[in-house]
Amino acid sequence: MVTIVGNGMGAYTLQNLPVKLEAFDTIVCDKNFEEDGAHIRKLGYKEAKAYLLSHYDTQNILYVVTGSPLFYSAGTLLAKALPKEQVRIIDNTSSLSYLLAAMHLSVQETGVFSLHGRKSCDLTQLLTHPYTFILCDNQSVARLQQVFAYLPADAIEVTIGYKLGYADEAIQTMPLDAIEQHFDLNAPYVLLIKRCFTPPSAMSKDDAFATERGMITKHYKRHLSLQRLDLLPNQLLWDVGAGSGSCAIEAYKRYKVRTILFEKQPQRCAFIKENLASHYVCDATLLEGDAALMFESCQEDPDRIFVGGGGSSVIAKLPYLYERLAAEGVMLINAITLKNLTQMIAVLSDAKIAYEVISLSLTTYKGSLDLVEPERQLFQIKVVKA
């Protein structure tokens, strides 16, 4: 029989367990725990799993995890690997419940995810609630500084919960860029991010974006393009020839994707930065310069690529972009001239890349007299990587 229990908050010790240690044949715990003894086995996750699988039916085993076994813990992973009738779980205080109690906050108003051992935030949780709780490691603060790079300074309020349950615990509100100066980030800590703004509408009108002479993918075409990209949360989208950044920005707001925007015109880049800030976009990166020369500097392959501009140098790179796409990725290419459409089709055909093409003609009616205002015809090429 295996009993899985958390040690709650504080130091790596067996003193705070809600069970009697003498009732068990063997105690299995992490190597960082303070206690020693003939019946205590300090093991890593793989070794602990192997031991439990080999002895669960012959010994009464206590498996001790830090915090709560129900909150980002190896405890539930091991429980699933064992026969259900041979496991019981006893909960204890998690870092989430400990900090929320100290801050007088409810779970219902808090998004939760872990950056411990991870490079990417869960954008379905980040700033989608009034508060966001983040489990962290020593790289998390630097990663979050990149994620929040374009947010206005007053958009968020950060509280660190440092060494919760220890004698020298600290719960302190301070700017994100000051945390590393005050705390040793190799020690256990969590962050609580308060959202200090009202989220803007996920679907914005064109006048919600600063643009250069109206250089923007108009909202009907923008919505269609985003739908045809088949976006899913936390995917990586490359927006090539980003213009005002409207497509990448609405992709973030509607689908919670990470974005890299490529734009070479300095004035448009300035507008993109302004738009990223005014729409409170997180986890976006703007690369300024010729997109065709910067693709290779991006280490992570994109899940989706939207090509809205970039000229002949980008058209020549379409086979390279196809190769960079992740498996089952989608590339959507917009063209507004027959010349560009012909060039794109020729490049894709020469590379033996399958594609489909649609054309979109759109007429809107403006003002009290419903004056006709036709938009330029749009050609759209969609490529799906097998």
C-alpha cells in the first residue's frame, strides 16, 4: 500500500506531516529532505517510481512530496501508475492556497500555471483573471520580463511569495525588475500578478490601431485570415510584414498565441510598439528589419505563419518558411496584386508544395447615404504542412 502525502509549506522536513511515521515500513522522499534513517529512502523521481512500482504490494510505503500532492506534484503522476486500490492521497497546504490566504484572495479570481522548468507561459491563464499565480524557478523572472516587454508600466502589480512557510519568508510587492536584486532566485518562490487594466475587446475596429497612412489588414479580412490559420492557444505565430501589427495583436487577444512580428519600415515598427502597449499584448517579439534576413535568427519553429507583406525577398523564402513550419502547421499568404499572386504560386509549385487559393471581393457601405466603398480584391493562399 502507498500513501502519498504533502509536507505543506516550509523547509524540507517530515515534521509537518498529518500522519504517524512509525506506521510505515518505508518512507520515500526527495533527496533534499533533512531527516535520515534506516527506513527513509531519499530518491529522485525516476528511482522513487521504480521503488514504488516494485514494492507497493509487499510494503506499507509513505511517499512524501513537497507542498500539496494535488498541486503540480509528482504525487498524482505516481498515483496514476499504481493500482487505484493500492493508493491513498492525503492533501496538505499548497503554495497557492498559502499565498491566497495571506493575500485574502479567492481561487475563483486567480489564474494558475507553472514556469518551473518551462520556457513558455500558459496564455490561457496569464492576465485572463484579476490575478495570476505562477510557480517559478530561477529563470522565471527574466522570462516574464520578456513576456511583459510591451506592457505599460502601470498595467500589472507583482507580489513575490519567497520561501513560504520558512522562518525568513517574505511576501512583498515590488517591480518585476527589482526582484532579482532583493532575493536569491535559487530559493523557492512564487509570483502573484495583479492585472491593473480592463482587457480590451478581443475583436477591434480598424481605428483601434495606430497605422501609417491606413496600412492595415481591414477588419473583415483580418478576422477571416485568423480563422483560416486554425490557431490554438499557446501556439507560436510568425506575422511576416506585420504593418500595424493588427493581425498578430488580435491573434493574441482572441486565441492566446505567442507572436513574433517581422517589419522593416521604422515608422510602422513604432506604430506596432504603440499598438502592442495599448492592447496589452503579452509574449510578443518585434523583429525590425528585412524579414527574409531574420528568419534564421529565430530558434523555435512556428506553428503558424501569416505572410501579409515583405515583398519579393519574402516570396523567394516561402519554401524555407514551409520547412520551418512545425508538423501540421499552417501558412497563410495574402496577396493583393496578380503579379505577387503569380510569383507566389510559381515559387510554391517549383518547390512542390501543395496549396489552395481563394479570392475575396468585399464592398462596404459608409455614411448616412450608404456610399459604396469597394475594397481591393484579396487573394489568399493556404498551405498545410503534412
